[in-house]
Amino acid sequence: IEWLIEQGVPFTRDETAELGFHLTREGGHSQRRIIHAADATGHAVQVTLEQKVRAHPNISLFEHHCAIDVITSDKLQPDGVHSGPALVGQPRCYGLYVQDEKSGKVQTFEAEHTVLATGGAGKVYLYTTNPDTATGDGIAMAWRAGCRVSNMEFIQFHPTCLYHPFAKSFLITEAVRGEGGLLKLPPEAGPAAGTRFMPAHDERGELAPRDVVARAIDFEMKKRGLDYVHLDISHQSPEFIKEHFPTIYARCLELGIDITKEAIPVVPAVHFTCGGVVTDLAGRTDIPGLYAVGETAYTGLHGANRLASNSLLECLVVGRACAHQIAAAPSVDLPLLPAWDESRVTNADEEVVIAHNWDELRRFMWNYVGIVRTTKRLERAQHRIKLLKEEIDEYYRNFRVTNDLLELRNLVEVAHLIVRSALSRHESRGLHFSRDYPDTLPKALPSVLTPRRR
């Protein structure tokens, strides 16, 4: 945090506080311990560090490029064509294939060290707070390369995402509830309209952990046939709201919702992938030369759930440790890597197949692998994923790659991992709640999946 302050991240100050910065409180926390930049901390950190990266003379940015797969030594043939170190023994990562989205050309990137930092897989679900690029690319690529993944069943649903029939939804930060926001039933609930419902579900009320609040909202919506519930902070002064939540205030006002006077319509949405590629605390995966950090990785920090704001902290701490590990590592001789082979593929003639499969996948994942699960729903999803995967794999083998095809291929891979992990857990724990196994077993164990060696 001190390093971020030195870089110029504009954290919200409070001259009356012990450390000079305002600390907020979010669900699951018992104390005010979260340093923040108004209501857009992640954005503030990203913009500040991005400016540093762009100004650094030794860093080259390849924007509008999409990674296809990592290149490992066991995929290369020691046939005399590819020179370099012996391609035997434990597989090692030597780089990756990358497509330039504008030209469509696939390039070979050689690298002694490759770091996967592609975020989570929120777009595998119909409703998510994640950006459109959160398609699980890093997790899928690492799995195909031979890395273990763990705890993929633990998908965090953020309780409060804006509900609006004609606008793209966005996250309503947990800090709104931390600063006194109340969850209430909307007018469509009839005589119960305006009633706070969280105290009936958990003694911590609105400050219960996210999974508890998300399940409570889901329960009330299904019980009463509602499309949304209300999050109301209008009892706070307009000055307080505008100071603490300027972004949310402005964005809601654009949609005709004045949060200083009225409640915000909200619904749960997929927010965070707690599982991922198994790594140590320096980001090292099972394959030498390949690292994963952030939401792509499973370090063990989050377990079956995630405490609010811990994800950004994990990104920074493990990311920094990963950089130190790479800087201290001995140099590696790289083999001559083969170019991407497009000799046996043609241009796609049915792009609608990709769009249709994408929509189908996200809808049945939302309906069958959502906040509350059953074995029957999971098995139904597993069957649908198997059919989709066969269709997409055939498409991938026969047609030139596009960004949409690559993301769909990765989404289906990640969906398979989520469902397989969920079916293996015969209990309810953290973010995984099963009606067929409502109890929690005495001992907490991770669900670890190991890929077959190809």
C-alpha cells in the first residue's frame, strides 16, 4: 500500500484519521480497514500503474492482441528442425501464440518467463459485473498446457449489481452497505414493500458476507417473483453520498435515478472466480517458466470464499513477488519455436454459430450452475457443455481463429472445469451451495483437478 501511495494512487484522505487516509468497511469485515479511492479504487490503481507502464522505456505494449495458447516443450518435436535445448523431461513454457486482432495475423512470442494475468471468467455467466474480456483465457490456456486448477466451483456472486432494463449493468460497491445502505423489498412486493429483509436471513444484516447476502436476495426474488430488490442509502445526507460515492451517483443520475432521494434497483451478478490455476505465493504454476497472478490464479488466499477487497491486495502482493522471482531467475536458452500453422484451415462461413453457442452457454450456466445448485442441474449443464465443446473443437480445427472463437473456446473449457469441480464437492461450503448436500463437512479440502498429459 505504501508503494502504491508512492506511485501516486489517489487514495481518499482523512486528516483526522491515524494514518491520514479514510478507511471504509465492507461485508464480512468487523473493522474499518479498507483504504480506497472514493468508490473506484480498482480504476484508480489501474490508471496510475498503466501510466507508469506506458512511460517505461523497457516495456512494450501489444494492445488489441489475444493470446491463443502457451507453447510448452512437450508440444515441440525434436526433429532437427527446432534448435536449442533438449526438449525432453519436465515440460517448460517457452512463450505463446498471439493473434493481432486488427490484422488477424498470428505471431509467435518467445519468452523465458510467461505470466498469465487475464482475470477471471465472469463472462461464462449471463449476468456479471466483469468486463467483456473476463473469459477465463489464462485458466483455460494453463489447463490445456498441463497445469492443475483448484476450487473452480467457488464463483462469487456480488449481491448488488444495478438492475436496469435498458442499460448495461454495473457494480454497486459493497461500501454502500458498509456506509449504511439498506436492502429493502420494492413496490412489486405488495404489502411487504419497503421492508428490510436481511435481518431475517442473518444477524449481521446488510454487512453479512457476500454469499449470504446474494443467496438472501436470490431467495426473496424467487419467493416473491421479483426482478430486483432495492438498495437504499437515501437516508444519508446528499453531501455524504456525493462525497463517498461520486461515480455511482453520477452513473445512476444518467439513468434517471437520484440515489440521494430514492433507492437503487439491484440484482446479484457473478463477480469473482475464487479458484484458478494452482500457484505458490510467487505465482509459479506446475510448469517452469509459466506463472499466473490475480484472479487467474488459485493461491489459497480466498479458500471457499473471498473477503471484500482482498482480491486487489492479492494481485499486488503476488504480482510483486512474481516479478522479484523472475528478476532473480537464471537465464534460459530458448529453442527455435515453430510458426503458427494455418495450412489446413479456411475462413469461417458460419459466424452465427459462435454467437449462438456463446449465448446458449451463458444462459444455461446462469440457470443450472448459479447461486443455488442441485446435482441434477449440474449434470444437465455438464451434458450441454460436452456437446458444445465437441462442436467448438471441430470448428477450431477447421477454421481460422478469431477473437470471438478463442474466447468461446476458453469459456467452454472453464465452464467444464466449474461444473466438474462442483459435482465433486458433496457438501455446501462458502460460495458453493447445493440443495442436495446442504451440510458442511468437518474438514475443508480444496477440489484439485489434474489434466491428462497429452
